[in-house]
Amino acid sequence: MTTVDVNGISLGIESFGDDDAPLVLLAGGTTMLSWPDALCERLAAGGHRVVRYDLRDSGQSTTADPEAPAYTLRGLAADAAALARALGGGPAHLAGIGVSGMVAQVAVLDHPGAFSALTLVGTRAVAPGPPDDDLPGHDRATMSRLFARAMPDWTDREAVAEFAAGAAEILGDDRVAARAIAARIWDRTPGTASPVQTANQLGMVFSRLDCKPRWRDRLPEIEVPTLVVHGRRDRFFPVGNGEAIAREIPGARLLVLEEAATAIPDAAVGEVTEAMLTLGQRKAGRADPASS
């Protein structure tokens, strides 16, 4: 792991594979650990340089004031483009998961020359808050259970890990995997203060970001090959959100993971890796008969 300075800030990155191979840039959602190690390793074994990175106010990237971020969603998108250029090797295959999928959409729209392909996992095409009328919102019962829980003692690693495990169980994700990831995130978080921990563990900084202007109406402008991956059991961003993105980006392929919720489960890593590796072989704007 190291850091790269772009746009006046430092972004924490971790690299896999040959530095001369085509670049796959994985935007953390919000930390890089949202992307499974196994997926990064398989992409690298498939002949790519894989770089996953922490968004601002997360992990090893610059932390300022998560409760009053001085940047916008478009600023985070500019970070992705600047990082891709700084890493070199030509346009990158950009991937975003969850809230970083919003960053990835705006990045490709605002900086098309920096990217050669786009993968969006478990995300939606509108900013945090109420969705458009034609899009499904968060499952209300699930959200009620999530927000009914008391915050943990952020100075207690085990309490934080157990808190994350409980959230994963409510969302339909793997409790054991979530607990392990939360512990790793805690270990690399620069402090135990609540705002810093919530930015790292929960990504709450996104609820305070300026996400204007709307970008959903611009999705038909995306010209790079696009893969949309979504869990059928996702209760946070229900699958209708992924289906809408795939309809509105020309030629996008939709891959629905029937047994997945918000995270990429171990059992689906191979399928997602293969879909990402073959994405660059497709022409943008052409329908994919293998869409599912």
C-alpha cells in the first residue's frame, strides 16, 4: 500500500499485478476493502494491473472534516480521473461499488478520455436521499432495523467489528466476512473519533455531499463498454436501480447475482471477475446477448 498525490490531496492505493498491464481502477466504497481481495487477485491473474483506492476521508486517503466535506461528488469523480492519469498506462477500466458507483458514473461522464470501460456494482443513478419515482428506495423494514441500533464504542475494535457484522446480517450479507473487513478497516483508520469512523465504516459523509447537478439524464452519453452488477437480494439499493442503469447506458450488460445482497460474496467472485475481464472485448453501444 502507498499513497498518490492528486488534486491537492493524497489517495491511499493498493496495487496487484504487473505495472505495465492494462489498468483496472477500483474506487472504494468508501474504503478500498469493499473490493474483495480474491477479485483483485483474479483480475491481476487475468493480465491486468489492479489498483484499489480509498475515497477522501477514508482509509489512508486525506482526512479533513467528514461532517462538513469541502468537496463535491464531482470532486470525487475528478479524483478518480486524476488518479487514473497519474498511474499511467492509458485509459483505465473504472469500477465503483455502492456509493462509489455514483462517483464512477460521474467520472466517466465528466472525464471520458480517462476511462476505457465501466463496471458498476450495487449502486444507483441518483444522489443519496429520496430516489426518483420510478426507482425503488431502500427497503423500509431493513432501514428501520439498521437505524434502531445504537452506535458502537468507536474506540473498541471488537465492538465496531460486531456492529458491522450485525448490519451485514440485516442487509443479507455474510456476517463473518463483514466482521473481518470491519476489523481491517478499524486497523487502518487514522483515528477512533466518531466522524472519522462513520466515514470509514458507514460512509455517512455521502449524505452531506453536494451531488448536483443530476447525472442520471446524462447516462445515454456514456460510450465506453459498461457492466452493471447487482445482487437480487439487495435491500439497500434494490435491484431495480441496477436494471434502470443498464437500460439507460447504451449497450450495457446487466449481471444479476441471484444469491447476493449488497456485497460481492465469495461464491460470485469468479463470475464477476470473468464479466469484468471480457468487458473490454465488447463494443460500446451494442446490445449484449448474454445479458441476464
